[in-house]
Amino acid sequence: MLSAFSSALRTPDLRKKLLFTVAIIALYRLGATLPSPGVSYTNVQACLKITEQSGNQVLNLLNLFSGGALLQLSIFALGIMPYITASIILQLLTVVIPRLEQLRKEGQSGQAKITQYTRYLTLGLAILQSSAFVALARTGQLFGGLCDQDNPSYQIIPENTGIPIWLTLTVLVMTMTAGTGVVMWLGELVTDRGVGNGMSVLIFTSIAARLPGEGWTIKQTAGTGKFLLVIALVLVIIGLVVFIEQAQRRIPVQYAKRMIGRRMYGGTSTYIPLKVNQAGVVPVIFASSLLYLPQLYLQFFDSNNLTNYQIWIQNWLASPTSWLYITVYFLMIIFFTYFYVSITFNPTEVAENMKKYGGFVPGIRPGKPTADYLDFILSRITLPGALYLGLISVLPNFFFIWLDQKQYQNFPFGGTAVLIMVGVGLETVKQIESQLMQRNYEGFLR
């Protein structure tokens, strides 16, 4: 692997792409550490320390995707999450809105139009999210109400600065929205001129940036023995994730020979790769977002004056260590896996396209029988994929219980973090491998 990496660096154009990607990553991490105008960085650090000591789980998924920038209200505080949300929304609307479905079928020009819609929706979502987070920060709810806003030492957005507060809040929202636009642009630059999918690389960077700090926290709090055991378990989990992510069912497809003019076309054999994890990490994001709603509901109430109903929600639906929370989370992931696979892979459409170009599955008649066969195979391999996603996602919850429950609410070594990092890493390595193969070099996977 090291010899292949040195071969990649010796290739001039590939070396430029790698260095360009590294430069964009460095710029992204710089923006994630720069505080936005009007935010007291010292007070933010004080509130973060209080939050870590209490183990309060607040916006941990969004904070994970932003590399810890969200709770610091930095320039890139929103990270790439608005773009991910916009992409998922547009993908779901494609099934509902005929116009979007038509654009998707138009090829590159239609996809460019959908990408433009995604950018507009991203900026709209960035305005809404930045306004919500700024409002939560001003009232102290961004840190779970643990910072007393009457104390000047804990005011995230100081008010007695001589500048009208409405102007400070407006500039802060505009800065965070513009930061989202810049992050989106940086991701597209990496896709066009760098290595790998830009948006995925930035998410990978955000998650990886949190690993050293969280690992060191576990070592200091739980001791060296538990820390080494966690590292060993993480390596086992990564190996299993790599194995499942690479697993696929290949449906053989044979194309009949056709005479067009004086040339003979077709007669080739290929296959349709149906991955075991066909849905990716999207079901986990859906389930996590919905399970955050009970926690968001509790943010609007005084934690010292909760009703019995609110206390029940806090103990069972807002606590990641409760068995009800784990069970609901697991079942929601299974449901969203089937739901997302059903809207992203259409067996009828695939069968019609195969029939149009003279393709058929050996032993299966073209048309509806082929669609039924693909649907049968897909329904069978989706179940182990859904169970795999559910088990990997609830593993951190058991880590919470094992590592003294509330001290590791932002545990980054399992679930969504591992799925994203392994998936992005595999795709990036494959892209570098393909470029090395074009130049007759020995690749990473050899």
C-alpha cells in the first residue's frame, strides 16, 4: 500500500489532485475553528466545559457532522448538514413531483438543474438552521440550559457591547449562512479538481477531527485498559463494516446480439450489483433526526419543573441508554431502510431499460417477470442490510452504558461515524485505484 501511495505521489496530475484536496481540507478546518462575529469564544469554551462535565446530549449528530464547530458557533458551524438535508429532500421529492422525475431522466442537463435546486434549498435551510441555533445560543438552550445567561461569563452572544443586538444577530445569521455556501463550494471544488466526492470528504474530515480528542477523553476518564479495549472493538467493527459494505449480490445480465447497419452490437455479459447495504447511511440519519424531536421538545421547558409525562419522555425517549430508546431507534432504522431502498431502486424501471436495450436475466423472461425477480432478490438482501445498519447504529448506546452512561454522549467510534468514514474511505481509495490502474501502476487494493 505504501508503494502504491508513493506511485500516486509520483504521478504529476494525481499528486496535484491529492495536494489540492489536502489544501481544501485544511481551509475547511480553519473555517471550522474561526468564531463568528458577535460570539464570545471564551464564554463558548466555558459553556462547552460545563456541558461535557454534565454529559448532556444536545445536537450531537449535527455537531459530529460539523467537526465540533456547531457548538462553537464558528463560521462553518452548520457544516455540510444543510446540503445533505437538501439533497435527501430533493431525492424524495423526485418520486412525488413529475417535473423532478423528468429532469432526472434527462441525463446530465437534468442533473445539473436538480443540483441548482439543491443549492437554493441548501441556502434556505441554512438561513432557518442558523436562525434557530443563534436563538438557542442567545437563550442558553444550545447547551441544554446549563449556562446561566444572566452571568456575563456565560453569555454566548454578549449584549452590552454598544452594538444593537438585532444587528449582531443579523450579521451572525448571514455569516453562518455564507459559511454554508462556502462549504458547499469547497465540496464541489474537491469533486471537480480533487480526489473523491467533495461533500463526503468534508464529512469524513469533520468526523475524523473529533476522534483524537474524544479518544483522549475516554483514556483519561475510563483508564488505559478500557481505552485499549475500545480501540480493539473499534477495529473489529471497522472490519465488519468494510466486509458488509463490499458485499453485493450480482444479478447476471446477457445482452442479445443486434445488427445495426453493417455492425453487430450486443452479445456481451454483465451484471447488476445489488449491495447488501443498498440504502447507505440515510436511514440512520432519518431515525436520528426523528429521535431528536423528544429532546428538542424538552428544551422548551425548565428542567427543574417537568411534569410526569415530560419526565417519562426524558427518561425513556430522550435518554440513549434506555432500552425503549434503543429499541425504537433500531426499529426505525429497519423501517427507513426498506422505505429508502423502495424509492431509490425501481425494479420495474430497471427491467424496462434492460428490455429496451435487449438485455435479459438468464432463465427469466424480460419485462414484468424480470421486475418481479429483481424485487424478490432486493427484498431478501435488504433484511440483512437493515439489521446490519441497526446493530452498528445502536452499538454506541451500549458503549454509553458500559462507559458509565452519560460521560460519552458524543462517542464518535461507532454507528453513523464508522459507517460514513468507512464508506467514504472505500470510495476514495477506489477512485485513486482506478486512476492508478489507468497508468499501469499497482493500486492500493493489490
